[in-house]
Amino acid sequence: MSLKNYQTMDVQLLLGLVNTALRNDCDSLDDLVKREDIDAEVLAERLGTIGMVYHADINQFRAAQ
């Protein structure tokens, strides 16, 4: 599934899609945003609305600690 509508997509669905792409297809958040041609800051802000932040060490968005 494409992330082109990430700005309006249900944020819970977005979280699942992003983490699946990070786990299966991308080595980093930079890789994901380049591959999908999306804005990393906007993506992080959207996922931040539900308390999620990117953890580079595990290459996933998880709850802020």
C-alpha cells in the first residue's frame, strides 16, 4: 500500500504501514521517505499525535520513552 496519502490516512493504519515498510523494505527512516517521496518531518508529526517517535536503533516508530 502506498503512503502517498499519509497526511490524511488514519494515523493507526499509518503507523502499521510505516512500521511494516521499515521492517520489510527499508533500512532507515531516510530510506523510507526517499522511497515513498514523503516529508519525514510531517510523517513524524502525524505519528507524534498518538505518542509515537522514531527509534533508529530498532528502525521502528514506538511509544516515546
